[in-house]
Amino acid sequence: MRKQLAKQHQIKQPGMQYLMKPMSELILPNYFGIGKLKDKVAFITGGDTAIGRSIAVAFAREGASIAIVYLNEQQDAEETKRMVEAENQKCLLICGDLEDIKFCKIATNKCVRYFGGINILINNATKQFPQESVEDITTEKLESTFNSMFYLTQAAIKYLSVGDSIINTASVFDYRGNYRLLDYSASKGAVVSFTRSLAANLVDKGIRVNAVAPGPVLTPQITTTFKAKKLAKFASQIPVKQVGQASEVAPSFVFLASKDSSYITGQVLHPNGGASF
């Protein structure tokens, strides 16, 4: 039986994992790593909660070392580190603001110094700021929604080489939009275009670029986006009538990061509970 959301609301973006009711399932019960990412270094933004944490644990189970960039909630980040280390893998925590281009360079350099390189870049961190009208979206919020993926990719790209990969987190809203998440939906649409364009740009270097576009998933961020009453009806918008779990999204990232997907670049996977566009 899937866990369903209780009525709850968090104020501060992007939300805190330890306040979730119930907690999101992070790893599928029968998921056993077989070393698909052995000796790889994965650099994951937003790796402290939900999908990002699930990716970190799944990657560690497959043999990768993990560097996590998080914004401000140390308790969540430390729990992710504990879970990664429980898989006998190293985990580096880096706290800072991905909207700051200088920080993106500093964070990347810290990862390279600590692990000796980067093999997998996961651009997962994001924010949502619901607004009733396009006129209500400030320049600050617009830039906050768009910038970080570009900055970190620019900082990390020189450390990637043949066989390495970049995976971006998109959204079901790329394709069907959301009337209250105008800038977020637009930015996620840009993620898809960025993914396809960057894949073409890097194909001659042997670096693959793909994306994952999850549907509605049990994450702290949705508790900051929707009021408590709406959360109770959250599952009704999904064809399978059930909220997705982070554990059901992470395997898509494992697939795209591993040699299993060696012939795939510039593509988007859709773990979304049957949503059509």
C-alpha cells in the first residue's frame, strides 16, 4: 500500500524532509545494487530530501561516491549522509546557494578535490513559487527558478569526460503546464530544451545528457506549494490515483547514469503514474 499525504503545510522552500507526514519511501524494497556505478563520483544538487536523497542512496547502493549540495537544512543533509555511508560509500556535504555562480564553482572544486573528479552530474535542486497571475511573478523569483542548473553545469563540465553523464530533473509540468506554477513550468520546459541541446553539444565528447520528468511525487516541496486541504486531494489528479514515491523515480536516474543507457542521449524518462500530455 502506498503512503498518502496527510494534511500539512510547510512555509519555507524547498521544504524539510524530517517534517514530512509520512516520510517518502526512499528505496524500493527489492532494490539491490549490483555495482552499476562502481567507483563513479556523483555530484547531486538537492540531494538532502526526497527524490535527491533517493538518488543518492540508490547510487551509493550501486557503488558510487556521493557529493551533495544542499541549501540550508543540515538535519536533512546529515541524514542523507548517514544513509549513503550505511551503503559503505563516502558522502561529502556542501551547503550553499546554487543561484550564486561563485558558489557553484566553489562547490564543484570541493567535490573534485575530495573525490578526484566528477563522473555524474545530477541537476535536481529546484523551487516552486505558486502565483495566481503572471503579473505577480517577480524578477527575483523568475531568476531563482531558472539559474542554478546553468551555473553548476558550466562549473562542472570541464571535469567530465568520455562515458560520463549529466542528468537533469524536469517535471510533468513541462508538457501539460500548471496554471499557478507559471515560471516553474516554463523553467522545466527549458530543462528539456537545455537537455536536448546540451546532449547535441557534447555528443562528440562522449558525454551523455538526459532528463527525468517525474509526475506528482511525495516530496517536502509539494507541502510548500499547496495548502493542506489541497494535499488531501493530491492523488486524484494522477491516473493511477496514487502519489508517487521517490523510490519509484530514482531507478530512472540509475539507468541513465549507467552503461545500460549507453545508446541514449538527449532523451527524457517519464515516471509519472500514467499522466498524458
